[in-house]
Amino acid sequence: MSNAVLKPILAIDFGRARIGLAISDELQLLAHPLETIAASKEAVARIAAIVRERKIDKAIVGVPRRMSGEIGTAATEALKFVERLRTVLPCEVITWDERLSTVAANRALREAGKKTRSTRPYVDQVAAQVILQGYLDHQNSAPAEEFSR
């Protein structure tokens, strides 16, 4: 790896009611929950502010494909959100297959001893963390020659 300073990566778990956010460390190795925001008209502006404040390198948006790989209603809504983000964010916006990320997030919180009702505010952040960790692990397992291009 070069001595270039890496910028954090933001992950977004889009939902109709809430949007979960997670952020990587500066080494782009670990994902951490960041915050949950309401899925409102102000959501894009809040995400844009975070991207500017934290000098985000890339935004990864989870697209919940069906198990068959097809694009369903939820994935279509997420893709529309991606298009809105691409018009305002100064960084690259990448889509990432996030099948079962919310299921994994709920399981992780349950295994940590958290009760379902009390985890509602956090589950979207943890789902974004699951999405981002999957992306980071994939990037960090890629052959070295991919990074030298």
C-alpha cells in the first residue's frame, strides 16, 4: 500500500422510514456505526454535510436485491436515492448488494444481548456497518495489481 492518506468511506443503508450510516476508519479496514437519520427531504442534505465534514472518499449505498438477484421495489427505491445522491455529493457513489444486511444486523445486536425494541434506533446503523464491512473486506482482498492501475 502506498503512503497516501486514505479518506473514510461512508455506507448508507436506505430505508423508507430511516437511513442508517456507517463510516470506515482512516485505514479503510473497519466499519463503525455512525448515525441514523429520518428518511425525509432533509436526508440528502444531511448526508452531503457529513460527506463534506468528514472528507468522505466514497459513499457506498446498499441495494437490497432479491435472493434471486432481481431488482424489487426496495432496490428500485434505493437506486432512485442513489441517483439523487449522485447529483449533490462531491464523491463517488457506489451501489453494493446488501442482501440480508438488516437480518445480520439484528442477529449481531441480539447476540450482543440487546433487546429488539431497544435496538430499533441502531439497527439501521449496524446494517450500514455490515454493508460497509463487506465492501471493505472485498476491497482489501482484491489482488494487489488492481490497486496499482
